[in-house]
Amino acid sequence: MRVLVIEDEPRMLELLRRGLQEHDCTVLTAMDGEGGLEIAASMEFDAVVLDIGLPLCDGYDVIRALRGRFCTTPVLMLTARDGEDDIIRGLDLGADDYLTKPFSFAELVARLQAITRRPRHEMNSAIQAGDLAVDVLKRSVSRGDRTIELSRSEFALLLLLVRSAGECVSRRSLMECVWGENPEVGSGALDVLVNSLRSKIDLSSRPKLIHTIRGSGYLLSSSMQVAGHSR
Ligand code: CA
């Protein structure tokens, strides 16, 4: 079993690495979310063990980015927070299971075996936000009864926004989802792409769905008022 461990605490990381190796796992490690996503993009894994509290981009961002790329590798979250909301949030974003620290190694291994044996969960093919409908498998988009034709890049952008509906998606995440890690395009390309997407999604329909969060990124929301944010 090949496992990617993303954990920022060196002692915990070493413990996980050694323990998993003793259970015949091949282990690759990253100490922050961005590094983990880079490794995950470069090879296939049987499972990802993911700490939620990470520097740069946190565990939630990692799950969102993985699932946004249609990566179905099972993810086991490690969380120091035992708040139900945090766990539900992670599972909603596409994590397969979670463990609250501290945990026993036997339990970790058992959970990993369980999630890797499960059939990979089907990505929900149809996503709805207000009157906007996106079908991931058919790659079709419509608002009300209006069918919308999108380019490949526009579709990738919309998909990430709609999967994160109600939350601000950072410019960096959006750029990576469209152009990959270390995009060679300037950040102006993102504004051009968003404007083009808006012209198709929002121009002749109300309410506006795509909102600009100044200095941060973009947010898709079907509610008329996005508190404190300007378009
Ligand atoms: Ca941590």
C-alpha cells in the first residue's frame, strides 16, 4: 500500500512514517498542504493521511483541491479538533474517514485498511446552486432552462467554485485548478477567465452568482446578498 502522509509536526510525521513502514506501506511525506498536493499530482496513492491543521493551505483546502481534480484516492483526516462541525466539514468536502488525535496506531491501520477496501466513492455527478445546474460527468451547465456552453478552462473554474459554494476560493487555488501547479500564466489571466465565465453565467440571469472577494479570490453564492463582500 502506498500512502501519502501530510503532517506538519515533525515528531508526528516521523511516528506515522515509521509505523506505516512497519506495516509494509510505502510512505511519502509532505509537511504542508501545497507540498502534499504537488506529490499527490505526481503519482498514484492508495490512501492519503491528512492532518487538518497545516501551514500554507490547510487540510480542507487539500481535500477540496484533490476532489476538484477528480482524484478519488481515499483520505483519512487527522484532527486535533474534536468539534463535530470540523469533522462534518471534512467529510462533506470528500474525506473518507477521520481520527481524532491522540489515536492508537492499530486504529489508524485498521481505518486505512477499511477505506482502501471500500469502492471508491462515486463523485456526485450533478451539482446545483440556485438555478445553476452543473453535471460533472456530462460536462453540461445550465441556468434555469438556458443551456450554457463553456470552454474547458471555464468549466474547471466553475466546478471548483460550485463545489465550494458559499466559501471564498483563493485566486491561487483557482489558478492551480485551471492551469496546474506553478502556472506559467500571469494572475491577470484568471481575471480574464472569470470575466468570460461571468458573461456566460451571470449576464442575462439574476441573481449574480459569482462574487469577487477583493484581495482573496472568488465566491459562488446564489443568495442575493453576500455579506460584506463587493462584486
Ligand atoms: Ca498540524
